[in-house]
Amino acid sequence: MADSQQTRNKTRSILSTISSFSGSPVLRNRTLLAVSLAVFAAYVGIGMVAPVRILYAESRGASLAIIDAMASAFLISNFIFQYPVGWLADRWGRKPVMIAGLLIQAALSALYLPITDPLLFIALRFLEGMASAALLPAARALIVDAVSSDQQGEAFGIFGAFFNAGFLLGPGLGGLLATLGYASAFIGAVLFRLIGVVLVIFLIQGANQNRTVSEKRTTTAAIPYRSLFRLPLIGAYLIAFGDYLYLGFDLTLTPIWLHNNLGATVTFIGFAYMMWAVPNVLLSPVGGRVADKKRRSFLILLCGLAQVPIYLAYGLVNMALLVAVLFAVHGIIYAFMQPAIDSHVASSSDSAIRAQVQGLYTTFGLIGAFVGSSGFTPLYSINFRLPLFTMGITYGLCVLLGGLLIRLAEKRSLQ
């Protein structure tokens, strides 16, 4: 009874925080907005070529085996380089690594145009995975450098809104440009990456000015590997693994599931993705502010476990329209989950290894994506519902174990 009353009180407090959301000074943080806009521009560019890359490769003679190898090359490269690039960002600097990553991405998008040998697309995707790994660890570390610890949840909520908005806008722009020819989408992707470079160069100034002299010296010193695997970080890594299982499913099976098993058209599939993204973009800043006011482990466990029945419902429904409705609910819950876990990871990492921690966090997530992309296909061949049920149960276990580890770390004051 007491636990129930305590939960109700926490829920009322969260709703009160949501209703008071307005005019936060975090929104005026120049570095946060510059990083968010740069990542938005980069992911608009990524999204612009996503709907046409496979069709363009096919037009150049790529077989299904080559197209599969392109996807694998990107994932493997992104996995391999997440931690090394994070290490480089901690030593060379976050800003130079972001600039280098965006410039390389722009150059690689342009290289698609003169290629006639489809095998070279595999090499390009491998290089794109490496360049992509340079962006998020450095960007997230810049945000942690620039925003005080009591406002990092809101900061990551704002960042997440820009990130998802890029994914939302990019495919639409790419599809429109592709009506003029596939090359138009790739040229647009180049331009948006260059816009990101300009934003980073001119808007991010003195990003590390709040770090003390001793912290800067620590950057060049040897960092014990155990600092990368502290209890609160292990909990976050477990959650990332479970969370990215859906990415693996999405890369391989989501369109097939919606089209072949639920009868969705290609247009409706795009609409369904928008149903997830729009409420998530709108509510992520609110979710971030809530994460700054409440115990993060509570939000992580509450919103993480709330996603489990949604995954199970995906496996039960027989109508694409119901999936779109569930996508919208899922996007809302995720808007409160992700800023909490992002700000937790930020507050649990030392200043000298922030980008490395961000790289490791994504690396564990990519392991989950590999497991999802390779493990769910055999299950799908048996019954299309099995991957969704398996994903929901596995994710729930990861959230429960990871969230309890984070809660234990909070009680031990390890953060």
C-alpha cells in the first residue's frame, strides 16, 4: 500500500514537472544548440540517401548478396571504430573529430556518383561506418562538457529531438530529390554534411573551457579500464544491448513484416515511422527535464519496462494501422526513457574518458543490433511473431537487470 502511494506521488510530481516546462536556460546553451543542429544536419543527410541507396546500387548492377554485404560492412565498421574514435576525441578534441567525421561523410556521399563497379559500394559502406562512428561519441561528450550535471537530462532530451527530427525529415527530402534522379539525393547529403561542418566550426567555441587544469592533465594520463566498466555504466551497457535489438530487427525485417504479414503499403510504412518520430521529437525535451528532476533509475525502470508489453503487442496484432498507433505510444514512452539513460551515462563518466564511454555505450548497443539482425531472421522464417516476442522478453530482462544495477549504484553514491 505504501509502495503504491509512493508511486502515485512520483507520478504526480512528474506530471507537475511536465506542466512547468518553459523557457529553460538550457535552450540558450550555444554549444548544445550547435551540436544538436550539426547532428540534425548530418542525419538529414543520412536519411536523404537511405531510401535510394539500395535502388541506386541495384541500378549499378549490385546483386542482393552485394546489398546485404553493404549493410554488414557498415555495421561492422561502425562497431569496430566506436571506441577508438571516442578515445581519439578524448585526446585530440571533440570538435576536430566531429569536423573530420562530417567532412569524410560528405566526401563519401559524393564518391557514390562516379562508381560503376558495384563491389566498391561495400568498401564505401565500410568507410561510412567508420566516419559515422566519429560523430555521436564526440557530440555527446561536447554536450556533457558544456552543460551542468543538473541539466544534462534536458540537454540530451533536446539533442534527441534534433537527432530524431533529422531522421524524420531526411527520407522525405531524399525521396523528393530522387524524383529528379538518384544523384540529387547524394548531392543533397553532401550539402547537409557541409552545413554541419560550418555549424561546428563557427558556433562551437571554447567547448572545454569548464574543465580544470587537473582534468586536462588527466586526459593524457593512463585511464584504468575499470573506469569504463563501473557498476552504473555496466547497467547502461546492458540496456543499450537490449535497446538496439530493435535496430537489428528494423534493418532486416520491419518493412518485410509490415508489408508481407500485415499488408502495409510502402507509403503507409513511411507514415508509421512518422507516427513514432513526431511525438518523440516533441516530447524528448520534456522527458529530459523530467530526468533532471527525478531519480533516473526510476524513469529508466518505469519507461523501460513499459515498452515490454508494446513489443509483445507488436507480435499479436494483425493490422498495420494498430502498429502505427503502437508506434506513436512507443515514441512517447521512449521520449522519457532515452534522456534519462543518456544523462545517466554522462554523469557516470569521468571528464577524461567521456567520449570513450559514449563510444562503448554505442558499441554494446551495436552488439545488440548484430544479435537482432542475425538472430531474428531464423525465428522469422518459423513464425513472424517470434522475433517480436523474443525481443520484448530479452529487452525486458536487460532493462530490469540494468535498471537495478543503476539503482544500486545510486544507493551506493557511485555517481
